[in-house]
Amino acid sequence: MGFLVLSFTMVLTACGSQQQAESAGEGTAAVQPAASATPEDENTPGLPDPNWGFKQVLILALNTLPRDYEGLVGLMGDSFEVMIWYGNGEQMAPPDAVEALRSVFLPPENDNLAFFELYEIDADALFGGNPFLLYPVADDFLYSTGWGEDGRGEVLIYTGLKTDGMHYWQGILYASNGFAATGAPVADWVSLPEGICTDLRDSVSEALDGAEASLDNNVLFEDYVTGTSGTGCQILVTGTGVDFSGHMDVFEQLDVLLQQIGWTPDMTYRADGPTGTAGGYRRDSGLLLLTVMWEPAEEANCPQDQPISACNLDPDQMLYTITLSGAMQ
């Protein structure tokens, strides 16, 4: 779903005008072995990309060792967005974002990052669509490989445009094992990345007022709409009516949570009944299946030939099972 040795600080100081920033970029085109020296605008082949100068400055900053991390702050706007492929996103103050880049996302001190313009890659295969549709507020993009401690990470870098016409680094979409590894269609369902499942577990627990949630990263995943199956991760929460006020209340709490972190409801999976509710959520090629069910405790002795509403249950006799299963294609 994340730069020749010259005084980058001086380049940043000189960035008081767009012309100077572009001049710095034009003088460093040789540091971009993976991209064409005469990039074309994606929508109008043959025309120069007007953002190329700023992107060359950014490439230079990321591939010049030792990296000028303070200088990277100067390339950002008022905030910086870090999005995790199949995960959460966070807005950071530029100094905090740079520290995250230094400690998590950028590789150790090497200059093995490669950068590509959109016209050089298959965006549909990597991201599931045109980045300009995924990020309509962005001004332009770079795809880059070689990120993360092991160098297997990939990022989609997106830039913005200030009201004064100056470009700035807006954020990254980061895929720890590469976009194709987690987003390209495959025959069977496979589990979401472990980190995504862990984040989901923690978010579910928090949304349910600290309820204990367990996580299994290797369970059978069954898409009951399409009849396909594979491997997925599963988050499990159990409790009683003392812990939860009703299955619809629990479902709505988790529905709000999942939509807040970027998962879109798929009403094909929605099912409701007197003792449970189920639903499905999609994000790119990922699918989450949520079920909130309860059943009477055995000692309640509910009559088998009558509706469950006819059984007079104490809250502690209502046994809840909340399951969130996740996989991707």
C-alpha cells in the first residue's frame, strides 16, 4: 500500500520558490535509474510532468546518505499521513513522521531505494486501481521499492499542492511485503498480514470497553456467499449479557469501528436474527466477516418448541460469541 552528495539543507533553504526546487531536481536526474529521465504526464503522454522537479528533490533526499532527516521535515506540509496497506492510517506532525520513517519505514543506511512513475508500473495490479481515484486530494505519486528493515517493503508516495502552488510531501501508503504480495488476486483466500490482524484485535478490544480478545492467525476462512475458502485470521471475544447489552448494540459498535478504519460494508453478507447478526466488509481485495451471536446457557432450560423470546433469561445466562475473520485474495 512506503536520495548524490550535496548539501540538501541548502537545497531546502533554496526552496523558497518553485523554480529553485525544480532546478535542484533537474540537476539530479541521474540518481533515478529506475525512472525515465524525461518523464511523461500519465494523462497526457509526451508532455513533461510539472511535478518532476519536486519529486527529484524528494528522491535525492531519501537516497543521499547519511540522510538529512531534518531536511525531510521541510518537504512536508503541516501534517504527514502514514497509511498501512490493509491497516490503519495516522496523521502525524512532520517531526514525528520523520522519526517513524527513520525507525520503521526507511531501510537502514543504504541507498537501494528505487522509484518509478505511474506510467512505468501496472497500478491496477499493485493497488487495485488508479491512485488518483484512491487519493483524489493528492497531486501526484511515486511508487518506490526497497523500504523497511529487510528491504521488502514498498510504498506509494503521494504529494500535495499548497495554495501558493508549492508542492509538498503529503504521505505514504506502506506495504511491508510489497503490494503485489498482499493485493494481487490469487486463487484462494489467504490470511491478512499478521500486523493487520493484531491491530484489528486491539481495536476490537478497545471498542468493546476492553473486552479480552484472542487472535488466531491460521484458521479456516469460508466465504459463505461465494462458497470459496482458504486461510484467514480470526479474532474471538466471548462474554455474557452482563458484558454486552445486546447483539445489535455490539454489532453496531464494531460496524462503526470498521468503517472508521477504512472497511466498507458489503450488504451481500448481512443477515439478522433474534440471537445474532452477521455482516461482511471489504477493503481492496480483503474481506472481513463479522458475526455477533448469543445462545442461552444450558441451565436456563429454555423450551425447544417455543421462540427464544419466550425464555426468561438472566443476563449471565446469555452467552455471547463475537467473531471477526479476515482474509484476502
